Amino acid sequence: MENVRSKGNLANLIPIAVVVVGGCEPCAEKMVKQAMVQGSSPQEIDETLRILADMQKRDCVKQALGPEVVARMEKPLAAGRKALEQALSADGEPVPDGSELFERDRLLPDPAAAAA
């Protein structure tokens, strides 16, 4: 049996998937930011969003979830991607292309620390 390397902190990444499937744009943004604050790398979050986008295109997922749910995933995916890109951009503007996501590793500040 092939060794499987554990990736990321699933407790941070699974909520992203849940809110994307649920169709909640603000929740997707919040969960991406929360995952970064809690230590998930931008690469792990990017991979999670890419996996969700890939799953959205699969016929078995369309059949299992229904076309309405699959269509509803589009905006939260875009919102999550935007939140990740903005977090990685030094000036707050979106990162021009996804390849830069693997070159940067800046995390958001802890909101609790900022409030203190």
C-alpha cells in the first residue's frame, strides 16, 4: 500500500468545502481567512479550492448533488479565491494569476490580537 502524506489541517479546510457547497459567499471568504489565521498555508487553501472546483465539474457530483447545488457553488468558490488572493497581495489587489499563490506565504494577522 502506498504511503499517504497527511496534508494540511483538515479542521481548517473542511469548513471551506462545507460553506462552498452550501452556497454562502460571505462564509467562504470568512472560512478562507480563518484557515489562514489558524495556520493553513496558502497552498493548502488553494489546493482545497481547486479540488472543489474540479469536483464541481464531475458528472457524478452533478448527479449526486443536483444541478442547482453545483451551480450554487460557483460564487462561493470565486469569493474564497478572491479572499485568498487579497490576503496574499501586499497592496490588497487581487493576485494576477494563480501561479503566484505558491510563491507567497504571508498569513493574515490574528483578529483577536488586532482587537487587543
